[in-house]
Amino acid sequence: MNLNHNINALMQQKFETAQKIADREVNSEALVLLKQGQIEVEQQAVVTDYTNALLLPTSVVGELNNELIRYGNEKVKILEKTLEFRKYINLSEWEVKYLSAKLSDLEEHYKDFQFTRVTRNMKDLLTSEVKDKAKETIEKGEAQLNMMTHVHEGKKEHMQKTNAKIKSKIKSIEKENETLAQKLKDLQKAVEAREAIYLSRASGAGGIDPAAQASVKMKRVVNRKRLIDIARAQAEEIDFLKMELDRLRQRNFPSFSHAAKARMSHNPDEI
């Protein structure tokens, strides 16, 4: 019994040894140095078991990925075609429902026409007399509109003319105000001059200190110079106005008085 047991144990050990030698010939362990790689095996906490792992080149993985992408794109195209076809089916179903609803609405509308009671007004509306009345009403409305447009244009033109007159009147009033303001300034200057004359007379009578008297005299001289300037300016303005008046008078009523004066100013024998 012991001999048979030992023989069986040796035979089992021989079989296992032969199996290991065969495995070593097929799956031999080797250290490989790669430039770059990617490990897809799930990493364990301590030691990772790579018994069922395979070492594949990147070209094989790339070809497989390209094939998968191609199949995926074809699947997406099929799904898009299915989606478009389904959309067309939904649109067709909606059109069928819409046409059915429109048909039922037209049927109800036709029934309403059938059960409608024809009155006198409706009868008149269906005749040509109402059309003629409507045409006449439209023509009257157009004529009224044209008349209102004409009246509006007339009122607008009248208001524009009135506005122009008011603007012209405002300008004349502004000029008159400027003239009155200038006259007011001249009168104020004249009053100041009279006050200076009065003060000078009062200083001549006595009762004013020399400094005040000198100040009054200086004011009197300044006011006198100012009055002389005003008088000269007014004289020049009067001469200009006279010349302008003569020019306007000659323009309206031409005369040859100036030519006669020029002719008579020289001796006829000398000419």
C-alpha cells in the first residue's frame, strides 16, 4: 500500500513538473523596457496580479479604437436618420390632426350658415344696393378728408404767417428796448453831469473842504469831457441820418439839385 501511494505521488509530481515546463515554454517571464505605456489592469492595494494581463502594441489598440469609432459614427448616422424620419412622421400626424380639426370646424361653420335666419338687413347686405351705399359712404368720407386736409393746410399757412409777424414784432420791440436802454444810459450820464455842475456851484459858494472841492472839479472836468463826446457823437449821428434821409428822398423823388449846385459853383467861361 505504501509503495503504490509513493508511486502515485511521484507520478503526480512528474505530471505537475511537466505542466510547469510546458507553461514556462509558452508563458515565460521577461522584463521589457518601453518608452511609454498605459496600464489598464486595476491596481491592487499591495501586489497587482498580472496573470491574465496581455501586452498589446499601441497600433493594435489604435486600430481597434478607429474601428469602434467608425461603428459608432455609423450608429449615430442611423440614429439621426431615424430621428429625422420620426420627426417627419410626427409632422405628418400633426398635419392630419390639424386638417381633421379644420374639417370639423368648417362643418360646424357650414351648419351655422344653414341654421342662420335670413333677416332684412342681411338681405340688404347681400344685394347691390348696400354695396352702392358703402361706395357712396366711402366717397363722402374721402371728400370730407380732402376738405379737412385743405382747411388744415389753410390754417397752417395762416398760423405760419402770424408766427412770422409775431417774430418780426418781437425783433422790433427788442430793437426799441435797446434804443430805450441807450437813452436811459444817456439820461443817467446827463443827470450825473447836472449833479456835478450843481456840486461845482455849491463848492463855489463855500462850505466844502479843498479835497472834496478838488474831487468835484475833477468829476466836473470828466463829466464835461463826457458831455462833449456825447454831443459830438450825437452830431455825427444827426449828420449821418440827414445824409441817409437825403439819399432815401433822392431815391424816391429824384432831383438834380446837386448837379445844378456843382455846375453853378464854377464859371461857365472857365469850363
